Amino acid sequence: MVKRALISVSDKRGVVDFAKELSAMGIEILSTGGTAKALRDAGIAVVEVSDYTGFPEMLDGRLKTLHPKIHGGLLARRSNAKDMDDIQKHDIKPIDMVVVNLYPFEETVSKPNVTFEDAIENIDIGGPTMLRAASKNFQDVAVIVDPNDYRNIIDEMKSSKGELSKDTKLNLAKKVFAHTARYDTLIADYLTGVIEKEPSFPEYFTTSLKRVSVLRYGENPQQKAAIYKERTAGLSLPDAKVLQGKEMSFNNYLDAHSALMLALEFDKKACAIIKHNNPCGAGVGDTAAEAYKKAETTDPVSAFGGVVAFNTEVDAAAAREMVELFLEVVIAPSFTKEALDVFSKKPNVRLLEFPDMLSNRKASSWDMKRIAGGMLLQGWDYSDEDVMSMKAVTKRQPTKDELEALSFAWKVCKHVKSNAIVYAFKDRTAGIGIGQTKRVYAAKIGALNAGEPIKGSVAASDGFFPFRDGVDVLNEMGVTAVVQPGGSVKDSEVIQAADEYGMAMIITGTRHFRH
């Protein structure tokens, strides 16, 4: 039975009502500082920790609860006679409940102009120590770190004469250790950022992820899934607000990420359409509607059931174009009221409003790929080669229009699964060859997928051409210019083939594989 509780919280949501309920059950309450004042002001009887320990708060409040009379009361095993003799000998009373949440370190370091000194002062010491001590002794001590648990705790205590079950206390302890682990990770991440101006790969990698929601299922119905949010100052898709539509699925989020990353490649008003985590169209225009129509024209069949991203506001004209086709998700920085009215006629279309995409165009931290028993970390592929300023390695130099088209195709190609070939004009994709084991197959499939004639288009290849056959196929399709990384032992033969066909070819020296 809970007879004595120690309450010391930074987040005071619901704590007064919770303490009133405890006090009404005859539970003695120990408290500190601002929490004690808030409870006392609400008419709740409180014993100050410093009065109980006989030791004053010191060091500007840094030292309050680190005392044997506190930790002895938390760690003493009630079923261990020696433990109980020890605390009785030193006039230590058992503490049966700890209600603690920590200094707001995360909120503090998220402020734009936070000083290093402020960050350090918001590293809690006594709080985590009490939480860990109480959790270690969970069979005898209930430990509460989350204000959302207050109501359930009170309800259970009222129904069981002040008791909490062992299962409840174990679950509370589990939550505490997850909470303090995340807290320590946030501190380590912050200090790493202070010390290392350029990110490096630490010997021990930790990350802090908080569950946003449990999803209906994963890639397939037999797989469980959830979405977690990383603490990041960069692009954060879990922060997008769902304005209408069904619950987002695992695959919806994957496709929305891919669409978002592609749309943000462009400074002009752009639209990207994704299907099964691959682009099936991209376009730029003077309006969102124009950009969408150009993207859809690439492959209207694949666009059916796709995910669409814009880097500009979606208005009614764009919405009217989109409701003609079945779409899963539309994500944009904003939607006009008129656009929302149009989409309301298609209530199952998920609309994600994400204004932060324009201020945080890049994700921070690492691109992480899970493998069995481990994790692969890499930087995000944000290399931005200036194709417009590059010289061709062929006899013929590209025209200005071809350069613009090559630049467009190169931006898109980086987001297509390897091996990839992208056919494009200067304002839109024309055909996309996705994820083939032979590059020449990607060239053929890209042409097959084209929703309009591709003669006169340019092409981009994410990796080098191992043989000239890829260029031969591009010529058959009417391609006039090519951009590729180069680096093959057959480069000279590939360039020679381009010269034979009068193609212009740019070699960037940078590949963009995507597995």
C-alpha cells in the first residue's frame, strides 16, 4: 500500500489534481521547490524534502534529493529484514511512490538561441537518479514519469484499497528506463553537435525516437508497424498534419517521403508522383496545376493510386486536376480553402499539410538502413552537381534547352531505384526506367513506360554505362543528349557511340545509386 509519495516535476500538467487524490487517500506527500509551492498553494499538505532530510537545498538547487534518507527510502526492499532494520536504524522512512519528470532539456536545446550554459543547467541529475532507484525497486515502489498515467493510477488505487499491482509497477518501471535512456541520448547528441562541427560516425551509435502512432500494419497486413519521430532540427515528415482522409499507412509514409524528397529538389513550382517508392512522373510549371499535369503525363497508368508531393501551395485548379484520378496521398506546404473544398468530394484522399518543408528542406542526422542484426548509416544524398555549367565530353555540346533538360533529368534520376534511366524534357519527365539489373533494360523499360512520344528528349543514368548498348537503345528512342557519372572501363567506347549518333554527353563524375 502506498503511504508516502515524493512528487517533484517540471511538467506540472495534472499534478495538482493527482496530488489531491493521493492526499485524500491519506498519503503523505514529500516535495521540492516549485512543485511544493504549487501543491501548497492548492491547499495540499506537503513536507519539504529539505525538512525531511534535515539538509538544505544547495548549489542553486542542483542538490536537493541526493540524500540517503531519500534513496534509502526508495531502495529498501520491504521483504528484506536487514534492509528494513538498516533504514529504521537511520530514521529513514519508506517512500512508496515517486512522481518525477525531468528538467526540460529537449525543449531548452530546441530553442534557436540557446546558450551552452543554459543547456548544461537543464541536465537533470537528481530526477533520473530517483527514477532509476525507484524503478530498480519496482516491486515496492511505484514510479510515474508520464502525466498521462495519473488517471489510470488513481483509478486502480481506488479500486484496490490503495494498492497497485506488480504488473502495473513493472510497466511503469519499464517506461521510466525508456524515458531516461532517451533523455541521456538527447544530451549525448547535443554534446556531440557542440564538439563536432562535421558529423562523424561514433563508436557507439544511439538515437532518440518517440512513437507517434501505431499503424494498421506494415508493408503487408501480416506485419506490425508503427511510426516514430526523431528529435531533429531538419526535415521531419512525422510533423506533417493530416487534414483529411484515412489513416496513413506504412507504405503511405514511405511513398510520401520519396515524393517529398524529389519535389524539394526543385526551386520552381514542382510536383512529384510516386508509386511503390519510385517516381513515375515529375514536372515543373508556373502553377501547381501545370506542374501536376506535366508529372502525370509521364505515366498516367502508374500514377493511378500514387502519392503526390508539391513544393508549393495547392490551389483549387490543381485539386480539380487531381480528383480526376484515384490518389492515395497529396502532400504540400499548404492547401487553399477552395482546394480543400474540392478534395472534400474525395474524402478518402489523405491530405498532408507540411509548411516546414520550405524552411527545413534537408533532413538532419543520418540516413539509416536496417539490416539483420545491425544498421547501416550514411549521409543523405544531397550532392547537387551543376549540370548546367558542365562541358560535354562529346564532339557536340548540348544546347541551352538540352542543358536544362539534362539538369532536370539528373535531379529526378537520383531518386529512382538503380539501375535507372530517366527520359526528360526541360520541364518534365517523359519516361522512367526503374530498378533493373541491366542498365540497357532500364533504358528499354523507361521508353515503354512513357506516356508521350520521347523523341527529342534527353536521358539521365544514375550509374555509368558498362557498354555502348545503352547508348544504342537511347539513340533508337530519339534521345539527343545524355548525362551520366562515367567511370566505366568502356567510357571511350560509350563516348564514341554518342559521337556516332550526334548526341551530346555530359559526365558528372558522381553517381547516384539508390538501393
